[in-house]
Amino acid sequence: MLTIATPTSPPAWALLERELIRAAAEAVTAFYDHYFDERGYLLCVPRWGGNDGPDDAAENIANWPELHALGAPDTVLELYKRGWEGHLRQYTEAKTVEVPLAREGMYFREFPTYFDWMHNGEGFTAFFLQGLSDPYDRALLDRTRRFAGFYMDEDALAKNYDPEHRLIRSMFNGSRGPLLRKTTGLDWAGDPIEVEGRFLPLHGERNYEEMIAHFKDYNDVVGDNPTNLATTVLAFNAYAHTGEEKYRNWLLEYVDAWAERTQANGGIIPSNVGLDGTIGGACDGKWYGGVYGWGFTVVVPQTGALAHRPYFHRCPYGFGNALLLTGDQRYVDVWRGVIEAVNANAKESDGQRLYPHMHGDDGWYDYTTEPFSVGALEVYYWSMQPADLDRLLIPMEGWVGFLEGQNPDYPETALRHDLEAVRERMARVQADTATPDTRMSDDPNGNNPAMVGTLIQLMLGGLPTQHHGHPLHCRVRYFDPARQRAGIPEDVAALVESMTADETTLRLVNVNQVEARTVVVQGGAYGEHRIEQVTLDGETVPVDGSSFSVHLEPGCGARLALTMQRYANQPTLAFPWDRA
């Protein structure tokens, strides 16, 4: 065990970090009391659909597991679990009348009957991260295995996966299997409902007719779609829970299939794969076909304007899941290749270089001055190659700038911003006098006070999880051996100051001037990074493992330099002291 005994005045970032954890946790309780009943049911009108549906309801407890895993009090985890259990019951009981997909319940076997993985990922994002704090919960393990089985050809009622062609048969899939027909506006928008004067849909529709019109072109869902790469989080979590090879094998089999399709399509991931395994096979041979595909441009009913709606933001994380399991950078190469292949179609116009973002029957379109950059930050984070840093469009005054030594004020500025956001959100909660029968499930989402993005960046050196439904990618994570739980101990603050491919600079501070604290530092969210050695005050101590312990005397802090081999270990959700 390392000991830090150097007295230090608590830095502003350390005090702000501790205050943000405290304030967000306190606000979660007030938010829950306002918007949930004693059963854990959300106080709203339960609906089905892509406009307002079960996923939007569940997003009201998004980021709560991460907040607890960062070090917030156990009440945050308890309220999340109460809300999650209530959510499963509420939306199992909720049934559609006209929409055929959910007449027996919007959830079946505690999972959506049929829907796309943009929405499924949003709705289950908190569940997917519960294991960071709660890996030994039996219900969590049972559900994780059951849900993974829906996509591994293990379940007689949910034949989503075709092992011969290594594809998921439909973009609409779930606990009742794949939907093998075109979808309608009704399938997406849900049952008729009074809108004007009662609800304010976030898409801006003024009546139910416009809600249907919003989705009228959302039809081509048959065959595999790259949004289905998000399903790999199920197998990843099942493997991290159990270590059973079948989950690892399926995940790599499915991701490899998409890597091969991308290569066969000139380096650009196709947005439709037919049931026979051919690229574009369910869209008249068009590789760019399918809902949320490269050619998915629709009409906004309120204005008549065209809206480009490709949806690839979560696709990189499918390849990231394979990286977590293998450490093989070829999975990062796939998505880097997509970015490069799209931008290779740039053109010159009036002295400007323009880059395409869409592809239709007439070729590339939607040219802008900004290069296609979806997943560019993830590619850089996973590779840590300087060339990938150059591809980022984000300004150097942000988090990446701080890591690069160009923005020293970022921690304090960002933490103050998030504290102000907590205050503003709770002010809106207190001013919200809507009754449950005039509240859509997504109405409170903007008031969710669990601000974790900056904390994940600064404390863990990680990518914010947002509401995307993927595992946590971070450089380090913390555990409290005194309380035998995940999260940084009370009074301890952490700051990842810089990262390279094999080094991490970390500051730890005990802001308590009376009591000592001990923290376990782990490499990666799932112990996937091996820590080779730690240098403290000029002395280098070998670790050669996934974690090490640090004892902080009262009011003391120091900077530690960690030498690491990333992605060297198989990921696990077991706590450090429970590993063999």
C-alpha cells in the first residue's frame, strides 16, 4: 500500500468535486420525490413510441448508477433500483390499443417487445451500468443473462439472431423477436392521444397527426442495421459478470461480421444488410438504405423542411466493446476507416473544401465545411495516437485541451458549470406544477440532476456515458475498502491530469483535515488495464496488477504517475478484493 503524507491545501477543483457529488446526490432525492410515487412508478401518462415511450421514462433515472459508482451515498443506488423496478412493472402493465406491437404490454419478460436500439440503448443505459456498483445483485445477473440470450439464438421466443449469416434479422427487435415487415407511423408514434393544450412533445408536433407524420417514412427496418451493434453491451455485461466464453465469442462474432461488411463496402459501414446476408439486400440493393441510414432524409411535418437523420453515434461503441475484450486495435481501425472513407469524398466549391454526410440514389450529399467526425473522439481515446487527435473538431479549451496541457482552468470551470446546472434543474423541479395526466414521460428529463459527465472526465479520465447505452470507458476507477463498495471514499478527490497510451498522471487529495482515508485505484472501469508501476515522490513501486491501494493521511495529497498496459486484462465487474 502506498502512503501519501504530504500536507496540501485543498485545491479548488477538489472542493468543487466533492460539493458536486454531494449536491447532485441530494438533488436526486428531491427529483425522485417529485416525479415518482411510492411504487417507483413515474408520475406521467405511459405511452409507447419513439416520440414519448418507455425509453424516455427510464432516462429519468439515467446517470444515477454512475453517480453512485463515483462515490455518491448509497441512497442514490437505492432510489435508482426502486425507480428501475417500478419502471419495469409500470411498462409491463402499460398496453397499447391500436399499435399491434405492445397490446399485451410494452415490456415482455422485463424488456421491450420490439423497438430499435437507438431507443433501447437510451432506455436501458442506467441498467447497463448498474453492475459498476451492484455486480452481485441476483436480479441484475438474471436479467443480464436473459437479455443477452435474446440476441444469441438461445431463446425460443426471441429469434433475433441468425447464426448462419451472423446478423440480427431486423432493426425492430426485442423480447418477442424480430419484426419482419415494414413499420408504419403508428408503430413508431403510438396510440392516438390528445396533444394540443395538454402536451408539448419534444419533437415540436402540434397534434397527433403531426406525430404520425413525423414517422411516416420510418419504414425500412427489415434486415440488419448498424444500430444493432448496440446489442453487444448485453453480451459484454454478461461476460463481465460471469466470465463465460460464450458471451465473448458471440460479441466478437457479431462485431467481426460488421467489420467484414464495412471492408466489403469500401470502408463505409452499410446501413442495411438483407436477411440473406447481402449488403443492401432488404433495400433493393442499396447499402445506404434503412431507417437512420446514410440516405435517411425525411420531411419535418410542422415546417415541410428536409431533415437528415443518419444515426451512427453509437455504432463505434460496438467496436469499442470488442476492443475491451481483446485489446485489438484493429477494431478501432474499422471506425477510423469509416471516417476517412466518408471524408475522402470531399469536394471543392468556391474555394472551400466541403465534406459529405449523407449518401442517396444520386451519390453523396449534405456537404458542409465540417468533416464527418462521428466517433472521432472515441477513436482518439481508444488509440491515443496523435494523428487521431488532429482529427477532432472539438476546441482545445475543453477537456481534451486540459489533458494536452492547454487549458489548466477547465476542471474548476467545468465543475462550477455543473453545480450551476444542478441548481437550475432543481429550480425547474420546484416550479413544475404539472399534474401526472398532463405530463409526458420525457418532460422531466431535462431536470435530471445527476450531472456525471464532467466527473467522469476529471475523476476517471473517461468518456461520459451520456444516455447512449454502452459500457464505461475510463482510465481509472475507485473503490472504498472501508465501506466495501464502489466509489471514491468520502472526502477524497481525484483528478486525471494527463494521459498517453501507456501513462496516466493522477492527483489524489484528502480534504478531511482530521481523518485518514484509504482508496483502491483500479485500471479501467472493468479492471481491463494492467497497472505496471506507480511513481510517487520520485519513488517507483511495482504493481503488476489491475489495482493498488493508497492511504491518504489527513489533509494530504500528491501526484502519482501510473505506467499502464491498456486492455491487457479480461474485463470483470467483480470488486478488486473479490478477484482470484
